Amino acid sequence: MSDSKEAIGIITQARMTSTRLPGKVFKEIQGKPLLAYHLDRLRMTGFMVIIATTTNSTDDCICEYAEKHRIPYFRGSESNVLSRYYGAASAFHVNPVVRVTSDCPLIDPQLIRSSIKQYLQMNDPDLYMSNGIERTFARGFDFEIFSFKALEEAFNNAREESDLEHVTPYIWKNKSGKTKFFHLRQNEDHSQLRITVDTPEDFNLIRQLIENYHAADLSFAEIESILLAHPELVKINSSIEQKKVN
């Protein structure tokens, strides 16, 4: 990292106007909102966590929550999420950037922490590290790691709507021609499992995992093992199709 003020930061995007499950970040399980589960697990990494939300008045409540719990936040465009991420990373001098989304309440802190360590050891600003492109982990443990340099290049050059809306396609489509890839994989392919929250069915599964299996205290491997041992749980949201990124 070139600037002594720079620091590793995890930037999570959150908003209230989800199309399939509006207000999902504040839906509660055992009296605790999904956003709190998500942030608590991220903060267990030991790194700075920043919420990137929108300037919409509907997201004032997210900012109030962040202020109450002393979590840094940044407000930007709802549709141009790339500019929102760039603004957040710039405002808090984040480098490298770890990108996650708030629909992953059971995201694994140790997996992120060990991957950041590996990323830093590789010491390459053109490196893009992810466990979601060549997926072997359950959907819901997703994260990406990339340099501020790569983010800035995407911000300055991306023009297509999907590149602006989804933050990293400009990077992982290698439109700069510079990207070097490192795909994080596990030995067994559990990509068929889904523990992200985008629909009522997804929320029902997360609720059962937390209430009946104490999943908020478990690792990704332990959570995947529970699902593999209980096909009735997997069936709850097995029909849900993930939105495609073009």
C-alpha cells in the first residue's frame, strides 16, 4: 500500500428497497436484524467495516443504525453502485478493498481474514481475488478483494449499465487487460447451496439455521455440513433463481 493513511477495508452495500424482499436488512431473527448478524461477523475479521448505502430518504434508517453502532458509512447513488463503492473507498482511504453485500448474514469472518492475508502476500495491485466467480462455496459466503487502483480504473472507465450497477464486472471481465485472477476454491463443490437472503424463502432458511442450529456462531464449513445433512432445509429455497449479472 503506497499511502500510509490507507487501510484494508470491508465495504458492504445495503439499502432498504430490495425488489424481492423490501427492508430485508432489518428483518429480525431472535430480536436481532439481519444487518446486525452480517456486521457482527464482518467485524470479527478485525478490519474496518464500512456501509455503502444510498442517498434515498428510505435509507436514513441504515445511517441512523450505523451512527448508533459507530459503524462508518457512505451515501451515494442507488443505481451506480460502482460510484458509491468508489466514493466509500476514497472517503475512508481503503486499499485493498473487500467487497461484500448485506444479503449475506452468515458470511464467514475467518475465511475473509485468511484470504486477505493471502492477497497481501501476493502483493499485486492488478490481482483480483474472489470465491464467487468459479464457485465452490455456498452462495452467501461471497466476497471479492481488489486494489483501490483497480476500483479507480473501473470507476474512471466503466460505461455499461451492468458494470456500474454491480461494481466489479469491469474488473473481472478484464476490460482493462491488466487483471490477474486468483479464484478461491474448496475441495468439494457446494455451490448448489444457498444461504443468501433475497426472498421470503431465503429468510425462512436463515431463520431456521440461526434459531435451531446456532449458525450465527458457526464457520462456513459447519453451516454447509448442516445443510448437506438436512436436505429438507436445502429444499426451502432450492427453487430460487439468483439474479444474473450480464
